[in-house]
Amino acid sequence: MGDWTHKHLLDLQDVSREDIELVLDTARSFREVSEREVKKVPALRGRTVAMLFAEPSTRTRVSFELAAKRLSADTLSIQAAASSLTKGETILDTALNIQAMNVDLVVVRHQASGVPQMLAAGTKMAVVNAGDGCRAHPTQALLDMFTIREKLGRLDNVKVAIIGDILHSRVARSNIAGLTKMGAKVTVCGPSTLLPIGIEEMGVEAVYDINRALKDADVVMALRMQKERQQQSFLPSVAEYVREFCVTADRLKKARPGALVMHPGPTNRGIEIAAEVADGPQSVILEQVTNGIAIRMAVLYLLLGRKV
């Protein structure tokens, strides 16, 4: 197994199969920490991790904060709505001010694509992308891959169906980049207006019929409707989307028996996924949340822990 050589985690496009395996293997050892009575190890004691979130996200921010605290790092959280960003300061100015406080790593989420790369180029801190625009969300894809590997024992030749708004989904893009690198077979499915032109160039099959996408799938990943990122109407109505693309119990029968049901959250029950499926025996949605902490611990440790 190779050693981790990256200073940042910005996009899974830049990360090799061996690097992904290293993150997944490291996360497995950290998951055990979260199951202890005392959920802490001293791996990042004396290090400081800042959360710079310019787009709302309770789940991802809390997951990163818990990950940092369980590694004994100090954390500070900057909510952009309450910060100088609303007074006209640029995101880079804010990051440079954070750096001036001797912060070691910044976790950034921003509605504009490319902001994490800009901060990585413009500061000396390690940068972790917690979601930028419609482009990338590497730790979500890593926790999804970790969950699949833990449940099925492998990623190679696993058939994954990703259903929904692929066009606006950074989760879909990062999962496609990671899963195809790990040898999984990925099919994307959604309304034609929500499938990017040329997506097949990323090594996936694109279909418009959910029954075809679900056929023999080992993993069914439903995506949240990205209403906040849709600047125009891509669908005649939500009702039509539900009729054609909602993952229902009946449709799930097309997948392999016991196929995993995943969702990056928060779920809109009854829109992209039926409540009985989201809460059913095949759902690993809450396990994804648990595994997210272990994955983020692994990423923070690999970026910072080996430099101590």
C-alpha cells in the first residue's frame, strides 16, 4: 500500500486507486474509535482545523467537527452568513485571516465551483473540499465507497445505479470518479434535462428508464433534488419526477435481492425515494452518516497526522 503524498483533498479525479484504498483502510481503524466509550485518540493534538462553510450544511459540518475533535484537534467554525463575507470580504481574504491564526487545515464548502482549488493555491493551509458548487464532494463519495465495501466486501465489478439530478450533483460526479477508478460499473439515470451531455465520457452508462437502470444493481443511490442549484425549471413538475424516477419498493425489486439503498441526505421522502425504502431493511442511509465520521477522521489524519 502506497503512502499518502497529497497536501489537499480537492477532487477524487486527482487521487489514485491506491490512495482511495489507503483512505478506506485508515477509516476502518478509526471507525472503531467512535464505538468506544471514550471516543478520542490524540493523533492531531495541537493541530487546528477550521470549518469555512459559505453554503448551509449542518450534517457535513458536524461530521467534520466530530472527526476533528475525536482526533483531539482544536476546531473553529466560521459560518459565512455571520462573517465578513457578507460585508464584501472575499473568500480568499477570509481564508488568509484564518491562516494568520495559525490554522493547519481548512474544510471549505462553497456554492461556487473551484473555490477549494483557489484556497489551496492562495494559502499555505491544507484544504479539504466539503462540496463546491455542482463540481465535487470527495469525502461524500469516499464514505459511500467505504459503506459499499464494508457491506459487500468489494468495489470491483459492483453494479451501482445512481438515480436523479445528475446535472447538479457534486455527489454524483465524485462518486463516478471514485467508483469507476475502483472498478465498479456505474449507470446513471434521470430525466434527459438532468443528465449532463457527454456524461458517458466519465466511463458510465446513461439511461432514461429507471427500470433499466435498476436491473441487477447491487447498489441503488438516490440523489436529492437540487432545487437550490437549479436556476431554471428542468422539470414540468415534481409529480412527474416522482412518477418516473422515485425509488419505490416495487421498482427496487428490479435490483438484486438485498441491494443496498443509499442517499447522501437529507432525504426528501416521497420525492426521490419512497419512505418505506428509505426506512426499509435494505437502506444503509444512517450507516453512511456513521461512516462519514470515520472517513473524515482518516482524511484529516492522512493530511495532518503524519507531519507531527
